[in-house]
Amino acid sequence: MEVKCPICAKQVVWAPTSEYRPFCSKKCQLIDLGEWAAEDRKIAGKPAEDATPKHIDVEEIEAMLAQQQEDFFKH
């Protein structure tokens, strides 16, 4: 069975002996990895909920930090 390389469309034999399948080469494999890392590729789905708080209370954060042990940040 042969498939097309997702990057360059070259025919690739789909077999355990094809080291980079579904890619034709290490180069195409790394190009694909780079596209995923740069978020040029993604799996379709519902948009994620915005995890950023709507309101940041600086005083509340400072109060929480003040409650930490003095050596908390010295690790």
C-alpha cells in the first residue's frame, strides 16, 4: 500500500520498513513537527473556554504571596 507524504505528496510505502511513515523523509517529518509546534496545524474542535481571569485583583495576589513562607522562592 502506498500513501502520499502529507508535506511533499511523494508516494510512501506504508510498511513497518518505512522509518518515517507517513512521511517520506526525516526532513518532511521535522517540517510537520515544526508546523504543529508553531500551531499552524491543529485538530478541529470547539474553541476552548478563555482561561484568563476577567478581573485580576492585584491586592488579593499580593496578600496570597505575603502568606507564603519566606524561603518559598529560594529553591
